Amino acid sequence: DLAEYMSEKICKDCGGHRLKPESLAVKVAKKGLGEILDMSTEDSTAFFADEKNFSYLSEQQKIISKPILKEINERLFFLYDVGLGYLSLGRDAR
């Protein structure tokens, strides 16, 4: 079995998030994608549901983001509702 010869190392460039620098540079409500991925499902559900986090958006941006945030909230709430609120979004699927 090769697993005994393998070791995991966290990438110094992406911090283990497995995203390109361009993706990690994206901010959502002043939080980087890496920060959001590190949140638990429970914390990210609260973050995306809190309208105060998005009060800086223009009216046009709010209109554009409304269906996106709705979809994010529905998916996060489902994970939380089935008892997976303790998982982080960036958790390895293995």
C-alpha cells in the first residue's frame, strides 16, 4: 500500500484551499474565499443570512446578488439541517 509512503503537506501558496491566487483574492463581504472556506457550515449559514454583511452593495448589486445569496443560503441551510453544521466548507471530501 502506497499510503504509508505518502505525506500531506499544506501548500504555502494557497494555504491548503486548493484554489488559484485569483480565486483566493475574491472577497465576499470583506472576507476572502479562504476565510469563508474555513468557516463551519453553521457559521457560514449565519454569515450569508446576515443582511448587514451585504449593506455596502449598491441597489443594482443587491438585485444581482439576491438569487445567488438565496441559493447559497438554501444549500448551507440544508447541510446545517441534516446535522452537518460542524463541517467546514473547505473540508476534504475524503
